[in-house]
Amino acid sequence: MKVTFPLSLKISLWLLLNFLLLGAAAVVALLSQGGFGWNSLIRGPAGERLMPLAQSIMAEVGAADPGQRNTTLAAFEKKYGASFALFDYGGRQLGGEPLTLPPAVADRLTSVPPPRGGPRPDFGPGGGPIQGPGGPGGPGARSGPDRPLLPRDLPPDRGMEEGRGRFYERSSDPTLHWLGVRTRLLGMGRPLPVTLIIRVPSTWVLFRILDLQTWFWAASTVFALSVLFWLPLVRGITQALRRLTAATEQIAEGRFETRVAAGRRDELGHLGESINSMAARLDTLVNGQKRFLGDVAHELGSPLGRLQVALEILESRTDPSLAAHVSDVREEVQQMTTLVNELLAFTKAGLRARTAELESLDLPPLIADVVAREGGTARIAVAVPPQLKVRGDAPLLARALGNLIRNAVRYAGDLEPIVVDARVDGDWVKISVDDHGPGVSPEALSRLGEPFYRPEAARTRETGGVGLGLAIVRSAVTACGGEVHFANRTPHGFHAEIRLAAG
């Protein structure tokens, strides 16, 4: 298959587009708000949003009686979640709850020049500005034709418009944000130049004061859209890899009929087609081998049968001095017959994997018949819930259980009883055969079930078979649509488990 759109190119282009989108959005957002860093933001359009707030505070503080100014500032603190205080250009606090300014904030506070025009006014004993020369009835009085000045009465302040009247500092232990706004306090008399200090306890409150929540939610939206932008590609790749992994696991278990849906035009699609070709080739080779073994075993059956009959005749007519030799030959023929029968059973179990018709089976009577046939009713404890059903093929399942029980009886010897139990696990039924024998070596566990494989301890004629017993178990269980697992028990013993669909 020719790759027309490589996966590496696809991922690279997608990643490049994503980075371009995020980079452009971040640059536009920062430039529109004044630049990079909090100081740049405070001096830029974001800081302009402080001015209406500062003017509103100054208007209410100026309209209030001198004794109520702290109360007025406290109301704003409750509303915005930040502390507000007024300082003159000399660093003296004029209103609000007492604040201890960090050195950097104090330096910035006193470095702000006073506005052009006129000397710096002072404050009287009551906290308000000193009355004008006309006294209570003069120009600075609250009654009469000269009312208190309002923000719209003031000439523009170029320093404030250009952002030189705003500053930002950050202190640690605890972490606090400090905002300074150069403004004017309106009240009785001429406008008083002051600095409004805002102590902000968290970044989120700072966002709210600067009215940056919109940009925060915009950034969150961009991030969410970025995730959604990547999701189809990542999900497509992961799903394809998941299907490929599942298919290869099934093929590794001997289910060579497994195929992968090959609809992609990239490397994963190429890999899927390769897996399908590999599975088809393995299917041909393995099943051809099984058919060959079955044909050979079938053809050997007749000569071996005739050979056994001939040995019986020879044994009845031979000289007693040759009886031992005839017995040896008879034993060898019996071994060959056993091997041929096992080969036939193995090939039948493997070749029926596709054609086996599964049905609902009553498990308790099936296990009881197998235990009775193996002659182990006295040594085998059966714990199977009544009326438990599984889906499978009765002859294949009976042969698999028979081989497992036979192995347990052979290797456990006269040790503790062998236990056969079954339990429901969701949509599956687990059938276990446990013994208290020596078990097998850890390195041999992964190879159990391979044709003709026997652990070293079993490679004797007295204790070991031909290495097809567990291979027949695996083939038979696979033909029933199930799985088989082997493990050692602690401190000793062997555990075999068959997993089948519940009936």
C-alpha cells in the first residue's frame, strides 16, 4: 500500500496550525491591552478601566463628610474584595483603613510628581481640606454659588491620560498586588491631588478590578477550542492503535481469523493491512500444519492397530524367554498409539475453532461426568453453583477439563485434595482447577499450552506425556470462545483457569 498522506506530516501540520492559532490569539490579546507584563497592562487600555473606578470613588469620598470617608472606602472594599486607601504625594495616608506599604510601593508613591498649577494643598484637623480665604461662606464653602467640584469640572491631566499616573507593584509573604492611581479629591475647596492605593489579595480580584474577566474567559475558550481542534486527530489515532493492539493480541492467542478494518490511508492503515496479511499467512501455515498432523495421525492409526494385534498374537505364541522383549515392544507401540491419539485430539480441537457450534451448557453435570470418568471422585472436591450455565461445545469443554484434572491427579500425587470450582464474574464464568503439587518453574509458565512443550520435570515416561495435553486444553477453550490461564499457587501448587461466556 502506498502512503499518500503520511501520519508524521498530518500531525506536524495540525500542530503547526494549533501553535499559530494560539500564538496569534495571545499576541493580539496582549497588544490590545497594552503589552506584556502587569506594568504594561496598567499603563495601557487595561489600566484605563481603573480611571472610572477611581473617579467614582473620589466623587463619593469628596461628597461625604470628612468623618465618613473611611466608611465610604470600606463600602468599595466590600464590593470589590480589595482594600482602598488615599495618600498624599508625601506618602501620608488620608483615608481608608491603615495600610503598611511595601518599600517599592512607598517609593513609587512619593515619586509621582504633583499636577501642574498651584501649590500642594494641606489638610485640616478634621481630615478635610482647609477652607478657602472666604471662610464658610467663601469660595470653598459647600453652600452658595460655588458648589463642590466634580470630575467633569477638571481640565484633562496628560499624565493620567498617558498612563504615567498609574503603577503596579507586587509584594510577597503574603503575595499581594498593589495598584496606584493618581487622581484628585473633590470637596470643599480646590481639587486635592492624591494617590488612590488599591491592595489586591489575589490575581482573580485583580482581573475583576481591571475588567479582564472577558479576556480570561476568551483565553479559556481558545484553550477549549484548541483541545477540540486536536481531539479528532488524537482520538482517531488512539482508536486505530487500540484496534491494532486488540487484533494483534487475538492473533497472538491463535485466533488467526482476526482481521483489522483497513480504511485509513496513512501508516496506520498500512500497518493494519500488514497485520491482516500476517494473520492470513499464519492461518494458512498453522491450520495447514494441523491438517497435516491430523492426516498423518489418522494414517498411522491403522498400522498401529494392526501392530498391536500382531503383538498380542506374538505375545501368546512367543517363547517365555523372549516375553520381556515383546513387552518392551508392546510398551513402545502403546506410547506411539498415545501420541497419535493426542495428535488427533489436538488437530480436531484446533480445526473446530471456526466450526464449533456453541450452545448453553449445564456446567455442574458436565463437570461431574468428567470427574467420574477420570476416576478422581475421592480426591477431587467440586464446588460449582447449581444450575450454572456456560456457552461452549460440550465435547471440547469436557476434553479440556479432563486434561486439566488428569494433569492435577498425575502431578499432585497423594497431596491435599484437588479443587474444581466455578464462579460468575460479570458476563463470564471462571472454572478453576487447583492442586497442591510442585507447580512449574516461573520461566515455563509462559510456554504452557504450546504444542509438544513439557517442563523439564515432566520429561520422563513415568510422569510426562507427549506435551499436547495443555495445548489441547488451550485449543479446545479457544474453540469455545474462551481463554485459559495458568499460574503457580503459594506456597506450592498449580492453578488452571478457564474463562467462558455465561450461558
